[in-house]
Amino acid sequence: MAQVPEDYPMDVDVDDQSTHDDDTPQGHSRRTVIQSTSSQPGPASQSLLDNPDVIAVDETDEEDVGSSASERSIELVRDSDSDDVIEVDGGEEEGEHDEDDEDETDVEDDDDDEQGSVDRRDEPDAGDREEETQPSDNPAGNAEGVQDTERQATTPTSAPAAMPGVQVISPLRNSPAEFKTTSPRRAAAKVESDDDSDCCSICFESWTNSGNHRLASLKCGHLFGQSCIEKWLKGQGGKCPQCNAKAKKGDIRVIYAKTVKMVDTTERDRAMRELEKEKQLRRKVELEAAQTRLQYELALQECNRIRVQLDRERQRSTQASVSGPSSSQASCSQASTSQQRRRYQFDSSVPLKGESRLLGYDAQHGTLVVSQPSPNQLFPGFGVKKVSAMDLRSVQYVSVHSKAIRDICFSGRVDGLMLTASIDKTLKITSLMSNTVVQTYHTPFPVWACCWNREDNNYVYAGLQNGSVLVFDQRDTSKHVEELAPPRARCPIVAMSYVPRDPSSSLRCGGLLLGTLQGGCFWEKTSTEYRPHPLPMEGSCTSLRFEPSTRHCLASFRPDKNHNSTRHLLCELESRLVGEDGRNHCSCHVMQTFYGGSTQKLLTRSALFASPEDPGQLLVCAGDEASTSAQIWSASTAALLQKIPTDSPVLDVCPFSINDKHQLGVLTDKLLRIYSWT
């Protein structure tokens, strides 16, 4: 601490609380309150008494027994922000505090004598106003100074002390080196560094959510108190205090927030970037896998084709080696006998999860599809399981609908589009090439049946539960283009097939063939409209198939009060011109009737297809619930050719051929059986 010369003049007001004269007895305590009144600049402003602080001075004159001694004890009590209490014994203690620079005040106490004598440092000249604060060289000199003060107590009170003793009696100070006043500027800097995110960077006060000092920001994004930033912009040339960006009062935006916290999202952003990279790599790998799978299927098809061609060449070489007409006749007789014995033999099976209902075949890609629920419980819904007809090993599930599927049919084009009807009130078109739904049509009622327009694949039909038919155009995806109201009572449409026009056949016109729970109906398609023609079919229809080569249809009916068993009617469609306007009257007549079991609770589907032996002959295949089997009849003779037993009721049958190999798929609830024609 810088010292003040003893002879330096000071202007003070002295208020004596007790009078001290010659009659005052020894031991009497006198308390004097001294307050600085100096306002002139000079060395006095460098002293401790320059601050307008209250300083209490206690002077005590006492006389010991046997000797008289005068002791002067001065206690300086400073009431300031530092809350330090300083006691000065035997002298004066001067301090220095520069309020303009707001620097720290240090205590300087040098002790050069080991017996306790302290040399006073000389002060600079009065003209030199700036002093350098020197640290204490001997922190332990404080105690020695106190001892020296006690030894000087025997000197007269009028004699000044050679060296004052300084003792810090504040409980928060342990040594003179710790006697420092807190600098307001450094305290503010510390607050700014520690809690700069919780306070205004101008006044270092906390933000408020209301009032003048509410939270506000500039367009650069820095946060301040509203009153502080308004004052700053008025006097600082319109710049941000932190980034010096140009700003004006109109750029101040009040932020309505209770608290402001910043979440460190560095790790999350990095994880998101890595996730996006992984997704891109996964898409790339999936694309490569799809291309590899396609190449494998093409190679497998080529292998099968070459194998079949090799078998044919072997047969030709074997037949050419046989000589003589007798041998040729015997060979023909054996071939005729073997053909009579040919039938469907079990080939392989594909296990299913359960609740399978429909079976379809995409001839363009050689793929069988089976409707079933989703195998993954995390992604509920219904879709189709793809099974390769070449090896019956490539199995893949495609999710399509949210509820059960009621009908499946294919466009017959190279694009491999599949049309599905569901009770979730949607009609969807799915690409089996990409395994994605490419088009969805919404209907007001559940869809029970669907089909393509074989003459114009841009149109598709949806048979609803209320008996009406909606016509959709793939070029207009917003809504249906036409609605066909039922001519009879409103009942669900269970099956439908499109009949192309053929001027040379008995049914020259084209249209839509429907099967309902109350019979059948044919909608004739003209150039401008659809005309309904009820068909003479009585009973609850469960299945309806159309064979395009012979233009015959097969309708299956449940047992009813007039018929005790299941019936399968083979009908021929016909039309004739009636009336003066030349309109067609469409009807059908029954050619053959095939009878099954006495019970049928499920809506099973039957099949009408050409015989593998003779394409000119038709075969009828249908499931029989009573005997849990699939029955095959000859369409020309109505004879039962084969009965294929199963362990559960047959739900659907589907004939198909691949690589000149005729096969038959029989679907039950949990198993798909494949039979080959041998």
C-alpha cells in the first residue's frame, strides 16, 4: 500500500464525542469521528481518507501502575463495498484507490529489520500523480510490526511513531497481501465470461420476460435487454455491440421466452449425416441385388429352355434309330396308351403362414402370387407372397392393403402390373417389377372383385359390396369415370371378367360379366354406354370364370333350397338382335353341369382351362369342401377325371405353364401345392 507523508496537510472535520482537557483522568477513552471533506485534487485524493467513508478514531490515554505511558490507538472502520475493517496501531495507514481506472489497491509493507524496525519508503514527488503499486516482500512483517508498535507504547503520545503497525481484522482476510478492493470492471468481465449466455452483454444484468429489460435480439441474432440495446443504438452509431453489424431500432425483435438454452446437436447432426450415407449405400446395394436377382432369373430361364430343347433332340434321335413300320406302329400304340393315363402328379409344395385366400399367376414373369397377411407384426396389413414358378424357391412378400384382399388379376402386359381389390375400400395397381404400389383408387364401399379391360388396359373395373361397378381410367386418377348401378337388388359382386368383342362368335359384343350372390349379369359395352343384361342363373354365385378361346364361362353356385349340392355350370354366351333399333339381347345357355359336395361355407374359386393333352378340350377344376379335395372334370363329357386329396378345404386353383411344362396350383389355408402334368 502506498504511504502518505506525515507532514501532508489534510482538511478534516473532527466531531469529539467527549471533551479532553487537562482535567480528564487517565484511562478515559475519547472517540473521534473523522470524515474527509477534501474535494480539491491533489495528493490527498490518493489517501485512504479521500473516499467519503466514515472513519472512527479511538484515542485512549492510560497510566500504568509505577509508570506513566501514553498510547494512541486509532481504529479505522471503512464502510464501503469491500466491507473490510482495518485497525491501525501507533500510526496512520494510508491507502490508494483510483476510481477513474478502477484498478485494484494493494497493501505494501516492507520489513527490512529482523528486530522489527521498518523503513518507510519515500513517496514520489507531488507532481508525479501516477504511482506503481508494489507487492509486499515480507508478508510476515505484519506481526513483527505489531510487536514493534507495542514496544513504542512507552513513548509520549505527542511523538509520532517511527513506523505504523497495520493489522487486518476482517475475518475474510488472512494477510496484508489479500487486502484488495474488488474492481467492478473485472467483476463484470468475470460474469460475462461465466454467465454470458444468461445475461445482457451490455449491462451484465439478467434478462427478464417482461418490462423494459425483456429479452430481445437484433437481426444478426445476438441477444440483449431491450432497454439496453435501444440506448446502445442511439449512442453508438447503429451497430451491434458484439459483431459490429449495422443495426437500427426497427431491427430489435422481442423474444417471448421464459428461458433460453442452447442444445448441443453436434453429435446428433453427425449421426444424421452418417444415417443418410448408410441409407444411400443401402439403396445402392438393394439396386445391385435386384439387378443380380433379375440376371439370375433370366439365366435360369435360358437354362431351362436349353434343357427342354436338349430333351426334344434326344427324343428325336431315339425315334430315328427305330427301324421298320412295325416298330413305328408299336411306338404309336404305346404313346396313345400313355397319353390316356396322363394326369396331374404332385411336384412340390410351399408352406404359408395362414389365412391365404387367393392364387394368381403372372405369365409374363413366371411368378405365382398368394394373398396373405403380413408376416411381420410390426408392419400389419395384407399383401401377396411372390413365388417363382421356375424353382419355387424365390419367395418375397409385397405389402399392398391394410385389410384382406378379395380379388387378384393381371394385365397380361410386359410391365407386370397387378390389380387387387380389398375390403379396405381401395383398388390398387402394384408393379411386381419394383414391388411397389403405383396407383390407388378409393371407393365408397369395400371392393369385392376387379378386372382389367382386355381391349383397353387404361380402364379397370371395381365390383363393390353394394352391387355397383365403378369404372376407373388410369389417366384420370382423381375419381371414377363411370358408375354402373345394379339392375337387380343390391348385393355384393363376388366375381367379374371382361369379355372382348368377337364378331365371328355367338357373342359378338364385348362387355363385363358379373357374378353376384343372387345370380349373374352381363353389361354390354357400346361406343357410348353400358347396357345390363341379366343372365338366367339362379342361386348364390361364388365364382365366375371366362375362357377366351371358346368364349365359354364357368359359374359355381352354393347349395340352396332347390339344389342339395354344389353346382358348376358350363355356359355358352350368345347374343341376337332384337327390336327395330337393332339392339343386342345377350343371354347364355347351360352346356354342362358338374356336381360337387353338399356343403360349401367358403367363397372358393374354380377354374376353366384348356386340356394339356388337347388344347381343343376344356377341363374344369374346383375344390370340394365335403371331401377336402380338388376335382377335375372333362368339359365335353362331364366325367370326373381326377380327384386330388388335400388336408384342408381348397380355396383356389390356378393352372399355368412354364417352359412347356403344364402345372396346376392348389391353394389351401397354409399350403400351396404344385402338381405337374405327367
